[in-house]
Amino acid sequence: MITKEATEVTPVPVRLTGAPDRRPSRHKRAWDEAPRWQIYLPLSIYLVFTLVPFYWILLFALRPAGSTSLVPWPMTFDHFEKVWNERDFAVYFQNSVLTGVATLLLTTGVALAGGYALARFDFKIKRGFMLALLCTQFVPGALLLVPLFQIFAELKMINSLGSVIIAETVFQLPLSMILISGFIRNVPYSLEEAAWVDGCNRLTAFRIVVLPLLRPGLIAVGSFAFVHAWNHFLFALMFLSDQTKQTIPVGLNTLMSADSVDLGALAAGGIIAAVPVVLVFAFIQKWLITGFSAGAVKG
């Protein structure tokens, strides 16, 4: 006689073929078992080596002249007032902002047009052109100072911010164009075709459909163009002779002489030069990471 208990069968879990096994694994990887101190200790050492120079700059900029204290107390802003008013850093700052913003706009605009052509059109010398763009990155800017100086002299652009802006834009364009072309390739071509079917021409379809999707990439390219123009010393030194046209890197160089160096003023000037770049990267950090992540994946 078969009882009711005998007919009850315990259900056996069935896992579909190809489905991931979500049961906890009994075998842990080596780095999962590593003690936390083995992770935090190297990170702490790296953090110390990174932050100590910044603290040292703040120390010299905020403590009174002649003080040897390791703590900036009593705190003073005399060094900032000195470099801003007496050493014309207000003028240098204005020139650097103008140079950086103009380089950003020119580099992004030209790289956007060139990157679209590289991504959407095929022509005979396309591979050779891409190779030439890559090869330009191996040429240091110092080798081209003499021919650039002669060109700008013929154009009557020496001692003009326009010469620095053009030179910075030219040196930023190859890499920016390659990056922008990678971002555009990640945008499906079918989106533009759908816009054409709806009656848009190529320019309108690009402006409405493609351009909004390129925002992270444009921010990434533009931010690096701005930072490079802001920090570059060589072009401003060679093409600008008038003190009222010089930029912050050249202004920092004027704080050092062969006989002495005003460490407090130099530290204050360095902080003035670093704060805008830090603020820019802090503001665009999310877009910057998104842009480079999109450019690293082939569409």
C-alpha cells in the first residue's frame, strides 16, 4: 500500500543550461582574503607623497615671511596680495583665461569638424592622414619654435595673444581630432539616417541627433585643451615680450631670479595658478569619466 508520505517528492532545484550559478562560492580569490592593512597601507603612503608637496606650498603661501613654523599660524594673505597687485598677477590671470578659453573653443570646433569627417567619410588617404596625426604627437614643440616665430613675425603677430592661441590650438588638434572621431563612431549611423528620412539635411541631423550625444567627449577634449594652454610655458615665453601680454606660467618665472627666490610669493602664485584647474576638473569630473569611457569602447 502506497502512503501519502511516500508519494510526496522533495523538489530538486533545476538550473537552466547557460544560466549563471548565483550560489556563494566556497573558493575565494587571493585578493579577497587579503587583510585590509595590505590595501590601505600602500594607498596611505601614496596619499602622503601626493599631499605633502601641496601642504608645503600652502605653508609657504600662508605663513608670514621669515617664519619657520610647520603650521601656518598666524595665517597671513600678504603673499597673495603682493603677487596679485605688485607682481601683476591680475593681468597674467586675465591673459591666461583668455588664452585657455579661446584655445578650448577653437580646438573643440575644428576637432569636431575633422573628427566627423574621419568617422563618417572614406577617402583614399584616410589611413595615411590618421598616421600623420599620430606621428605629430612625437614632435616636441621646442623643435618648431623657430619656424613658428618666423611665420608669426611675417604675419605681424609677435607679442600678441593670437600667436599663442593659434600655436596651442595647432598642437592640440591632432589628438583632439582622433578622440572626437572615436566618440562619433560610437554614435549609431542609423540615427542620422532616420533624421534624413524625416527631412533633415546632414548638418541639421548632426546638430540635433549627434551633437547632444557627444557632450561628454567634447567636455573631455575641451578640458584638456584648456589645461594645456593654461599651463604651457614655452610658447608664451617666446612669442610674448610685453609684460602686459604674458600669462601665469611666465609670471611665475619672473618671481625667480639668479640671486634669490621669494618662496612666499612663488607659493602664492602657484596656488593662484592651480586653483582654476582644480575647480575645472572638480566640476567636469563626471563628464570627463563618462567621455573617456565612451571613447574607449568600440561601437
